Amino acid sequence: MDYKEAIEWLFGTQQFGIKLGLEGPRNLLKQFLAFPKHGVQVAHVAGTNGKGSVCAIMDRCARSCGKRTALFTSPHLIDYRERMRVSGEMISEERCAELLTEARELCARLEVHPTFFEITLAVAMRWFREMECELIILETGMGGRLDATTAVPADVCVITPIGLDHTQWLGDTLALVATEKAGIFLEGVPAFSSPQEDEARQVLEKEANQKRTPLSFIDQPLEGYGIALPGKHQKWNAALALAALHALRLALNYESVAEGLAKVKWPGRFERITSGEFEIILDGAHNPHAAKVLRETWIDEIGAGKGTLIFGAVESKDIAGILAELRGLNQRMIFCKVGTTRGLPTADLIKSLPSNEQTDAECYDTFTEALAAARNYKQIILVAGSLFLVGEARAVLFDKTFLASVQ
């Protein structure tokens, strides 16, 4: 298969849905020769919010001290290959197609067909092995205990702030979600966590105690360094990332850390883009906790009551909770449908507003129409509510083809 054919096949595997469990991924990684070589370090990152930022910080700082790194994240924003990078570079289309072709042949022989996410993990891990990476940084797809990434043995485990998200899979209380996240803990393997709400912290402590996992909580943000990612919360993310790197005994010093933090990039998280005469800020903010952090960062960086918000979301999200944090943050709000099969119609979105505000909402069927309307106001524009919407926005702004996935 060429790259286009390979991607079409892979995205077709989304029909198999989401399957939580480790037996399938372990077998696939084994059959695909995709487990890390002996001596390769693995950092496993779980949590509700901030996983991507922590992974990006770990990756960039490790590279600054000379490590050959591998980074596995999800979802992608525009290009599928964003999910796997070696020392900051995406896999080539040619090699990606070759590995997907090989994976397709293997999947056809397996009794249970692997999922989109499991195949993606296997392809990434095989490529990381070929590229002789020294440190692999894995972001969980969802949860932790039964996430495919947990099939890969880790040398350090990291838990970012825990909140309610994916409740149909992970549970509807902080304790239940924390139990799933703590499922990445391993006996004797150091684990580090962001500060957590009491309910979540207690669960993490109990799970760590049972598994004999040495668990430490970050108790202060990182100060004394400039961080290229906006927001006070990134100081906490940086402190967490560096604690994990220190546990791996990387040769970090002030210069390497300063360079890494100054150069780290993570698209779609308060990402500032100049488009013509307008500044546009993109931020996923796909759950209430993330929306609260966005609100705080916007007020610090821009100021409350300024600009126009373009909001779109997908099904199964706490729309009312997200909008409760974002209402009043901007001068006006525009709703649009996210261009994926899970995108919610604007009629469903505005139901989450108070009844007296629903008639004032501007609604458009596409992001392109919403963006054109927002430009008319000649103010800064904020795009938020879903990483899929952020991906669609980046595709429009950079004249790329938007290729959305559901996993």
C-alpha cells in the first residue's frame, strides 16, 4: 500500500471501536517485534489534563541533554504522523506506509482484529525500536489500567491532574477515574503526580501502597526558568516532567533545562497564530478542568471580556461544565459544529446555555463559516471546546487537509 491507501485502511479499522485491555496489545507488540530493546528507558504518562504538555516538556528537555527521544501522543491535530516522533521529527510517509502494510498483513492473521489505537501504538513502537531511541515517552490514550500503552513496561510513571472525562469508560467520580489512572503503577517503579484533589490523591496513595510503588507528589511549581508554553499551570507541568527525568538519571543541568523549556512546543494548547490582521488562539479545553485552566490563562495573557470565542464540541463531553467556565470570558460567543462524525450540532450545544442566553447565540454549520463571522468583529479570536475543532482550525489556517479520527 502507498501512504494514502495505508491511511485509508487504518482509519477503516475504527469500526472495531475502543477495546480496553492489555492481552491484545501485548500480543500485537510481541508479534510485530515492537517491544523496546533492553536498556531503552520508558516514561509512561497518564492523567486527565496536561499529559501532552508534560510529554512535550520531557521530550524537549531530554533532547537538550543529548538523548535520542521517542514521543507517542494522541490524538493528532491534522496529520496522523504527529502521533509518533523521534527527536522531534515525524515518521516519513514512506516508512509509515510500509509499517502499516506489514501491520495489515499481521492483523489479518489474528483471531481478534486490533483497534486503530493498538495498531498505531505497535507501528510507533516498532519505528522507535528501528530508530534506536534511548528514551520513549508514552502518553496514554484513555485511562491507564487497561490502556494499550500500559502493555509497554515503564521505568517511570507520571500522573497529571485528574478530572472527570470519558466518564462512560472510566467512571463518574474522581475516585473511579483515579483508580484507572493509577493502573499504570508498577512494583518498584517510581511514580510522580501533580497535586490532586483529596479524593483522587487518596486513591493514588492506596494504589501505590498496594503495588509497592514509590509515589511522590509535586508540591511546588518550577521557578527560575522561562517556559515557551503560556500559563501558570505549565510551571507545575514542568516541575512534574523534570522530576520524572531526574528519576531516570538524565544528565540534566541548568543550561539543558533552560534550553528545553525555552524551545518546547505543543500545538493546540493556548497556541497563538497570526492570520492576516488577526491573532487567533487555539486551545482544546475539552472538559471543565481544562476550560478552567484556559480561563485563567486567557485572563492573565489577554484579559477578561475581550475577543470572540468560537466553540464546538463532540458528543459525550460535559458541555454545560465547559461553558460554565468559558461564559463571559469573551465579548461574544459563536457556536459551530465540529467536522467529525462525533461533532455535536449547534442546536445541541446551545441547550447547555441558560435559557435567557440561547437566543443570542450565533450558530454556523462549519468552522469556516464561524471563522468568517468572527473575523467581521476585527478582534482577537479564541477557538476552543475540542481538540478536533483545534485540528480543523489549524488545517484551515495552514491550508492543510483535516483528517480526523475518533480515537
